Amino acid sequence: MKYFLILAACLISNAASALPTFFVGEAMQITKSDLQPITQFYKRENGVDKYAEVAYEVEFPIYGTYGLTEIDVELTGNIYSAWYSSNFGMKVAVYCNNTIVANDTSYGVRYEHASYLVKPQIHVDSYPIPDGCESIKIRMEKQGNLSRMYFTNIMDINVRLYITNKF
């Protein structure tokens, strides 16, 4: 009984922090809380090191690709910045087994007191996967110099990933 309780506790703690299992043919919503921020040292100010968030990344296993020779990939969504830092660019890339499938660079602007968000659009038909595809990685990189990255405050990320195959 003691071992059963330990196993149940482990499963519950893993389920609370992990992305769901991703199968070919299902859509997955990915938010900022699912992504790991990547930081880089920016400057030392008053004895305190300041870091810029330069990218966001998530990687997870994908199931259902066994025997497939190609997949279709679609990623759409929105990336929101704070109103004061809305002139920014974001490169979004999708990887299969650490090999890039596709990427898109989009720009958000602030014009006449209105902020316009970044809307990445990736659509790839029949991407060849002769060795299968066991993991998917999404990487979102801020564009521009390190100072611009430091002052660009990404408030929210909400993208939809859909991977399927031809039937």
C-alpha cells in the first residue's frame, strides 16, 4: 500500500506540471506558462545583475508517427506584449527531433496609442520524416538587440499547434 501511495503521488505531481501527451491529429494549446523562458545577462546595475528574456521554449514527446513518412504542421496564435513595449519582432520555429520544420517572423507594433500583437502563422504540408518524429519543440525568440529584448515585456502567449498526416 505504501508503494501505491508513493506512485500515485508521483503521477499526480508530474501531471500537474507537464504538458499533456500529444498525439498526431490532436490540437494543442500552448500558453506562456507552458514555456520555459531563456534568459541572457543584460547589465549590472547598482551591484545587481539584470537579465533579459530572449526566448521561450517547450519540448514534448509526440506519439502516432510510427510508420509515417510525412506530417503536416500548423501553428497559429497570438503573442501579446505590454502596451509600452509593443514594437517588437518574434521568430517562432517548430522542430521535429531538433530539426527545424518551419519558422515565421512576425512583428507587433504600437501605432496611435494602440498595440497590435504578433500573430505567428506556420503551415507546412507533407514535411518528410523518414526517421520518425519522437519529439516536437517550439522556440520563440525575440528579435533585435539585447537592449530591445530587455525592454520588451511579453505579457501572454497563446498558440495552437496541430500536427496531422494524410489519410
